[in-house]
Amino acid sequence: MIQEEVLRTLKQVYGYDSFRKGQSDIIAGVLEGKDTLAILPTGGGKSICYQLPALLLPGTTIVVSPLISLMKDQVDALNRLGVSAAYLNSSLSAESYREVVRQTAQGVYKLLYVAPERLDSTMFDSLSSQMHIPLIAIDEAHCVSQWGHDFRPSYRQLAGWIGRLENRPPVAAFTATATPEVSEDIAAMLGLRKPNIFVTGFARTNLTLSVVTGTDKRKFLRDFVTQRPDQSGIVYTATRKEAEEVSEDLMKLGIATGKYHGGLNDGERGDAQEKFRFDEYRVMVATNAFGMGIDKPNVRYVIHWQMPGDVESYYQEAGRAGRDGEESDCVLLFEPQDVQVQRFLIDRSTTDPERKSIQLNKLYTMMHYSRSEKCLLQYIVRYFGEADVPECGKCSNCLDQSAMIDTTEDARKALSCVGRMKGRFGISLAAKVLKGSREKRILEFGLDRLSTYGLMRSWAEKEITDLLYYLVAEGYLRISEGEYPTVSLTAEALPVLEGKLTVHRRQSSAAKRRETAGTNVSAANTPLFEALREWRRVTAARESVPPFMLFFDAALREIADRQPITTEQLLGVKGVGEAKARKYGSDVIAIVREFKEGASSGASSFSNGDSSPQPTAVVQVSKVAAEPKVQVLVSHEDAAELAELESLPSHMQTLTLIGRGKSLADIAGMRGMSRVTIENHLLRCAQEGEELEWAMFIPEQYEALIVETIQQIGSDKLKPIKEALPDDVDYFAIKAVMVKHRLTPSYE
């Protein structure tokens, strides 16, 4: 009889004929008065599991919820279904708050959503004593766990509040993302009594997961969105600034785009949310606060502009796609520097060492996902404790047809090096040792005397780092916990080192280039490549910058290979962004077109009988640039080093060069930048959580004096501080002290 009433209510209120996996059993247990812990994936229908019992039970069910947007969305949805529901949180005016309290006391509502902070107030204690509460539902229950990804101290009050109720009702806790460890912690921290525990499975088989790296993200996003003109999507960014920039970029394409982040007021966020829900906005660009509890079924894709800080957040956000069960895409645009961004955000979010350690460990797990070569869906569900799930067959790794190559010898070199470093150092330093770096720290620790020093000198440092992370993901290496993780061998590494086990890996593009170097005909030394190099030389001379500042050789080789004749095609070349295309595109395309026209006619203007290329476009530029103002000379070694660092952000390139023993003056000369720019790069690195050797820039004997002077004068203007200090204290030392001691907000 109860089952018939449940199904009838499901159809009448929600319009469904049947339940999703696990919902029926969860509801049955709740209606029997059992404490419950239910873990269902995002889009798995958690809210029905407590809303439907609330409709059938006498009295008012209290729903504890962490976000205002989540409460508002669910209450609005219930009201539209004809269910009387309300919420109590800080968004209400005093008058509205009192009215909700009054109607709650009169038994008007079937569900009352409450922020956890409200439960300990005197007013709520008085209200709850007047209510008949048949059920307490706790949404986003992972927030109660110190081991969860979104721990909220206010959730720790729940067990105490529940225990003080005169007649303790059943408690049902719900979450989408909880590892076995977090599940145990939830049950303990909430004081659940012999709970029914339901885990319905984490595999969302309608989602296609992809990790994309080494791409022009703006171009990728534009192409992706424009190819889906009738689909709704969410783009998640890590910062408000990125949300603003990405949304503006899409709006320029004429795409109806909204934005949602903490810098907007409640009205602006609410308006954006509503317009997205009702398809007035096709794309929402947002920070991670957006989407919790929003039951928009037709989100066809979720794109992460960069890697989130943990697997739980990623899967929860990605899971907002395809809530209707239809096929949907989840794309993570990953770059190695994402890790530094997330470390910076972790440092800002907490000062508790234990909490910081937990978050950092979660960050490293998310990084391993981003670098994994295994099935991405398998990786996620195993993280949540679910075994024996088959490969999805459609994620970016499953579809990767790259050949598996025997990389045992390279793995043995890397493992041997880590073993000789005795677990005292991190992956970055291990990669530098294998590369043969002359960085100061390596020399100080005597790591240049290891037998493995320089064994992979021909590799780019990034490739070595990628190999080391691959060995971590495969279980041959482990990364320690804590803020400064070190890398060491696992027991699985021994058979590899002893030659008893082989290691196979998908062949990377870099490995392919190394294998084919010297065996294939390259674009280098072809007439088009040489013509492009000559144009670059002349143009760089006119602009008084080193040639590599325009394009690296790799970019010119790719241009010579691809022969782009439109701006869009040129933007597809690695290392060619919008700014370069806008500034130099017409010249480059003119050279390519002339080459192609000459080739098709059999009489190319790139050859007039001698061996030197003489394209018309270059000759015309040469007349303008006959007497350049300044010629910046860069050695081949420096140019090669800069090319190696091209994928890093500009400020991180500077930090890397400092670590390799370059002076500020050296780096300024190499990069064609002012010394002040180079100095500000280092200050930015420090603010993002990178380690600096402050003694290189701050005179030790004056540091305390500089701090005292700044505190006395203030940090608004540097000149009065400089004038109050000894002459040999320069401006950079003052700014460095401000950043080191956090006496100023930022230096850009």
C-alpha cells in the first residue's frame, strides 16, 4: 500500500513513472524511520529521496543545505510543482525572515530549507520546539567531513543540534562525492544510528570524459561552442578574472553567454542563473559556486578552463552535464601550471596545517587524473572505492590510438635517479637532475655527482617531468603527503630496476619527434622555412627585439609544413596566438601564398638562380628596416633554452631561469625585457606560492629595518620608504620584503 502511494506521488508531483537506480530502496528506508546515508552521483536524483518522503510524512521536514543558490533553486522548483516550501538564510530581509518563521510555526510548509549557521540561533531553537519534524535531511553531507573536498565547520554543529531535539527524528544524509573514508566520517560526525548505507554507483556512462592539453584554449573553446549552436553548456574557471575574460570572449562571437562568480551581487547572480535555466543564456561561464542543486537537465557539455583542486569537485561539476541521461561531453583543459594556481588557492583558503595537507593530497590525485593514460571513468570510480567497472570505451584515453611503446629503459633511468635521491626531493628536482641542470640547489646538494645526473640530457625537462608523473600514476613511484611533497620508489619499481618487468606507454608526440629526428625530410632548410626566417630576422631588427620574440623556429617549421593561407589556419599553429596573428599574420600569409603560387606555376619567386631566398614581401620589409635602432643578440644556447620554456607562463619562465643560475640582468637580456619586468615576474611567482631564495634580493642586514620602515611609513608609496633607508637598499628589495612579509596586496 505504501509503495503504491509512493509511486502515485512520484507520478502526480514529479511526473515520473518509475524511479532511478537506488531511489526506491532509499525512500523505503526513510519512510520506515531508518537513519540513512545515500551516495548518488550528481544527477542521480538525490533530492527526490528526501522530498518525496517529506510529502508523505506528517509535519515539516527540515533540509540542511550549504548554499543560498541551492536552496532558492530547490524551493522555487517545489513551489512550481505545487509543494509548499520555504528557506531561511541570510538573503531574506528581517520582515521576510519573520514571515517564514511565522508560517513554519503554523505548519504551512512541507519542507523548510535551512543554512547550518541558523540552527544554533535562539530564534530557531524556539521555532523547532513548536514544529513537528518527521525527518531531517542533510544535503551535501560531505561538508561535515574534514577529509571531504568542501569541509565547512558549520556542519560540525549538526550532531549537537540534532541531539538536543526533544524527539530526535530520523536523519538522512546525502552526497554525490564521497570516498569510503569520507563516508565513514560522515556517519560518525553526524551521529547516525545504525544507518542504511546506499551507494548506487559512480559511473555516469552517458558522459564522455576528455583531458586536453597543449592547445590554444581560447581557440578550442570557440570552436567547441560554435560547433554546438543549439546546446547549453557550462565553462568553469578557477578565478573571477578568468570568468570575466572567457565570457567576454564568447559574447564577441555573438553567443548568448552569462557569467556567475563571487564578485557579482546577489541580484546579478540570481538573474544570470535564471536566464541560464530558461535558455536565455546558452553558455554560462562561472566559478565553482555555480550549479549546485540546479536541476537543468539539458546541459550538454561542461568544460573546465583549468584543472580543479580535487577529483570530487571535478566530478561534481562535470556531472552537471547530461542530468537527463542523454550523451554529454565533459572536457578538462589541463596545463601543468594549473597545479600552481590551485596550490595558491589552497594557501589562501586555509591556515590549518592538517586541512592544507588534506587539500594538497587531493590536488596531487587530481593532477594524476589529468596526466593518466588509463580509462578516465575507471580512474574516477576507483577513486570513490568502486571496483570492477569496465573501461568506458569513449573517453579521450580509451579513444587514443597512439602506439604503445616499450619505455622500460627510460623508466629504469628515471626510477634509478629517484632511488639515488633517497626520497628527499620532489619530482621537479629529479627531472632537473636527469636533465643535467646546473641549478644552484643541485650543485649545493651534490646531486650533480649522482651516476644518473644528465642521463636524459637530450630530453626537454617537461618530457622528463611527464615521464615521472606517468610512473607515479602507474604505481612505480609515490608522492609524499604535505605541502612540500617528495618522490620515492614503491615496491613495484624493483622488478623494473632488476629487468624482470617491462614498462609500456603511449608514444608521446615528443618521443615521436626524437625517434624521427634526422630520418624524415623536415620543413627546416626548405625555401619557405628559410624565407620565413629571413622575414623574421628583418622584422625583429626593425622592432629592436631578438628574432625568437616573434616566432620560435618550431612555429616557423610548423608554418612551413602546414602552409596556412588564412588567419584561422595560422591560429592553428602552436605558438601563434591572436596577438601575433593580428600583428604578423598578413606578412606570414603573404609569404606562404607567394610560395604556393610559385610552386603551382613551376616558377617560384623564392629562387632566382642563386641559393638565397628572396621573397618579394621580405625585400619590401628590408627597405624599411635598413638601419635598425638596436640589435639584441641572443646565443643559440639561450634561444634553445627559451624555446624549451615556451609552454610556461611568462613569469614562470623567469623563475625557472633564476633556478638555473641566471642573473636578473642575464634574463632581461635574453628575453628582451626590462629588469623591472623580470623583477615583477618573481614577485608574482612568490604571491602564487612559489619558493624564492629571498636572500638573493633582500640584503639580510637590512631586512628587519625595511619591515619596520614600511610599517611606520605605510606601503602606498615606495619613494618615501626608499629615502628613509640606506642607499644600497634598492626598490626591488623593498618590494620583495613587502611580498615576503605580506605587507602589500599584490604586484602585477
